Amino acid sequence: MLHSGMLFINGDHMSFMKLEQLHRDAHGMIHAALESAKPQRAVKQALVALPDDGKALYLLAIGKAAWSMAEAATDVLGDRIVEGIVITKYGHVRGELKNITSYEAGHPIPDENTLKATRKALKLAARLTAADRLIFLISGGGSALFEDSDLSLSELQDINRQLLASGADIVSMNTLRKRFSNVKGGQFAECVKPAQIFSIVLSDVLGDRLDMIASGPAYPDLSTRDDAKRIVADYGIELPERAIVLLDKSLPHNLSNVTTKIVGSVRVLIAEAEAKAKERGYETIVLSDRVDCEARDLGHFLGAIAEIRGGEERQKLAFILGGETVVTLRGDGMGGRNQEIALASAPYLANVPGSLVFSVGSDGTDGPTDAAGGIVDSTTLEKLAKAGFDIDDVLRRNDSYTALKAVDALIMTGPTGTNVNDLTCLLLSD
């Protein structure tokens, strides 16, 4: 269930009922978009293309949507799956699946359970023969949840923390992560040989880059050693000596045992949100499906649009975006990129009665919080001030969660069973 704060009249230009309607419309868009992005139907459709050649079927699912994808596969294949493994984030396993063992592990930082579960998968891979086929279900979050490395766990964790705090985008992070891994960058597919892999991928990477989704465990590496070294330099990542050596590691550039199908992306979210907005009478403008800027900058941008288009004489407008912004950590507060987008827009919306911004992560978790995102309107700035919050100070400390929670402006969905980037929207009433 989605939650937002109580709504209050703020100014002479907007009634309580109109502001309340904006929130109902926003929640309707969020619900419809998240429902459309659930992978079950898409996975089932993809399995229609599975070769019927008598090979024994095994299953491995990794990522935040791993359990949902595996459930769909078992619904279709049933007892044909001899054995399977699911590796997903804590709190994302929803029950037992026949012939499948489910593991939960750390995200966004790998932990001991990450390594243990991955070793189970590697042991399964080592047993496979040319008479077998591995159904490999991949979703976002797999980079943290699926890992084996020559580095120690503490070294891996430190590198990942640095990357997450640096403001690097997902492509840069995964380019570097591959070099330190024994399963990323096509290496797991090599471990599966001589068995064939039928890979079904739910995309959380802009442009659906198969080499970057979950760091491409079953896709040839398209990055270079120079790319990895440039990222280390650009973001000031401090590496132990043996990690520096691994920057020159060779990764597979060709894989002969993998068939891949992409079954979902952020465009699904955007299309459904747009349809729902049109249904509710909004003129819709899709601005981008590849947003990758600093989160607060996107909030400022949407706020500026609201000020420009927010005159008294206006029609209902919905500006819709999808992608994955970044947050450069400057403080030690609690928050996530979607919450930061929403919060950063609030000062602008205060000047535009009848305006609202929401931003939500499709997986239901935004950063290291229990919130999926944030939702603010033209009254939020006043509420924050009354609660003792200064937005500039909150943003400096990256503490959007604390501020938005205090004014009941968080979006809470719980784990959604999917992961296809983020959905952001500015709504203007007529």
C-alpha cells in the first residue's frame, strides 16, 4: 500500500480537494506502473522460446527480482527443473519453490551470505554437462548479490562503499566490479561450459546494456582495462595492491554457450505511467527514459519546469521521466536518490499551487532505506519548516529520509518483485 501525508490548503489558488486529487492521481500512476513491470508474465512468455531438445533443466536466479522470476519459471516448467538456486536481497524471498533453494544476501554491499550463496551456484555449475541447460534469470542488484573474488570480503565491501559514495553511475561501477570478480563479465558463463545457458534478463541499466546488468555474468565484456583504470582515477577510488593488479585482468570477449532474452526495462514503467496519466486527463510529456544526472539536480530541474509552466491559466500536465540518477554522498544522513529528487524540488513547488513531484524506485527500496521514494507538493516546504527542517541543510547531509518521514512524504511499497530503474513525475493541476 502507498502512503503520503495528509493534505492541507496552502494559498488561495488551490483547494484541498484539488491537491488531494493530485495525490490520488500520483498513487494511481505509481501502482499501475509497478504492476506493469512485474516480471512474471514476461518470464513466462520468454520461456516459450526455450529449446525443447531433451536437455535436463537447472535454474539460477540472481538479483532483487530473482524470487519472482524463479516463481514464474517454476509455474511454466514445474518438475522439469531438476534443481535450482535463488539469490536475492534480504526480505525478498516469499516462500518455498519446488526443487529450488533460496538464499538472501547483502545489498547494495555484498556480505558473507553473498559469497556463500555464490559458491553454491558455482558448485552447481561445475556439475553441469553438455546434456544440461541452465536457465539463468538475471535482474538488477545482481552485482552485489552474486559474487566470488580473489579479494577478501572486507576489501570488496570497502571498494563498493567507495563506489556508492562517489557519484559514479552504474556503468562505471560495474566496469570496475568486473575486474575484481570471478563471476562477472562473462566469467560465470565460462564456468557453466559445456552446458548451455538460456538467460532471461530484467534490465535496470540505461540502454539495456547486457554487459552491465548485474555486471554481465553471462555476457561478453565490452569494457577495457583502460576504462577500469580511468574510473579509479576519475572517482578517486583507493584500491589495495592486489586489486590494482586485477585491473589488468582479462575477461571473456566471446561466449558460445549463451542465448539471451531481455524481458523488461524502464520503458515499461514510463508507458504505463503515461497511459494512466492520460486516462486521468493529463497532457503527458515524456522527457527521457535515460536520466542519469545527480539526483538533486533533477529535482531542481523539475521544480524549474513547475515554475515556468505553473501559471494560473494552465491545463493538467504530467512530465514523466525514467532512469537512474546518482547521489554523491556529502554527509552521513539517511536517504536515497528518489527521496533526494523529491526533496530538492520542494522549494520550487512552494511557488506553484497545485504542483506535485514523486520519484520511486521500481524495486521498492530507495538507497539503504525501507522507502521506495518520496512524494512532495506545494505544501511540503511549509510542513518541513514547521517541523524544524531546512532543506539546504538536509541536502548537505544527504538526510532526505529523515525529513520526508517527519512530514509523511515517503512512498512505502515494500519489495515489489521487480527492478527496472526509477520513475519520476511532475504533475500540475489545471
